[in-house]
Amino acid sequence: MTKFQAEIDVMPKKEILDPQGKAVTGSMKNLGLAEIQNVRIGKHITLEVEAESAETAHAKVDQACKNLLANLIMESYTFTVKQIA
């Protein structure tokens, strides 16, 4: 078995309202940073997985994202997997 590390980004879908991002966008103006707009806030997740191959690790991470880490109705996700041991 080989150990892999996954870096996962989960973000609200573009058509979904992001109240947290909207609040941060508004705060940027108060800080004199009005040039910064359309802030979207999501989650960054790292995890390790033991698998026989990179393809198997990729499939396991994808399954974890679909079944637990992302709400597919409101969020999308991307990830990378790299071997660490």
C-alpha cells in the first residue's frame, strides 16, 4: 500500500448565493479595497489515503467528496492527489 495526500477545494456553485463572501466583499470597501469584488468563500480540505495506486486513491477521494465532503446540490469540488510515501 502506498500513501497519498489529497488537497480538496469545495466551493459554492456560481448560481448559489454566498452570504459569507458577500459580507467579506462589503468589508473590503470599508478597508479601502473596493477593487476586490465577488469574493466567494469555500472549504479547503487535506487528507491522506492509503491505496494500491494513484487511480485507486483518486477514486476513493472522489467518493469521499461526493458522499460526505461536498453538498453536490450547492457546492462543487476539485482535488489533486499526490504520492507521499
